[in-house]
Amino acid sequence: MIRLVLPTHLKTLANVSGEVRLDVSGTVTQAAVLDALEAAYPMLQGTIRDHVTLKRRAFVRFYACEQDLSHEPPDTPLPDDVVKGKEPFLVVGAMAGG
């Protein structure tokens, strides 16, 4: 069971509170987690990654186990602590401006 933490605006859109828990089959990667998230919550399609290219949106970042995974390839396996449910996979809305 993968633990996923979403920013408040996406939790509101998906009508969830707290962590989202997802079953991910096969190798647990960013892409697999996001595929499972979008399958469970179709209203989130296109909010975290582009509909067509499936690339991460510019102001969205991914973290796990105190590491920034935002620039890792989407098919890179996530850390074991995320796979085992010990640590959450964080989706964070980045801030810009001054």
C-alpha cells in the first residue's frame, strides 16, 4: 500500500482528506503511482502531469525519504521505504515569484 500526500487544492478537487492510499501492482515508480492515482481519482488527470506527454507539470515537485525526486525519470523505482508504506510519496506544489 503506497501512502501519497497531495497538496490541499488537489485533495479538495479529489474530495479526500489526509493521505491517499493506493495499491500499485508491479514495480513501484512515479509513473505507476500517478497512473494508480489518476485511475482512482480521474478528476486529477492533467493536474500533476500533462494529459498527452505525461510529463510532470512545471510547478509540481515529488519528494520521498527526504529526497527531491522531481527530475528522476518516471520509471525509476521509488525507495523501498515508500514501497513498504513506511514513508509517503509527496506531491508538492512549488512556489514561484518574489
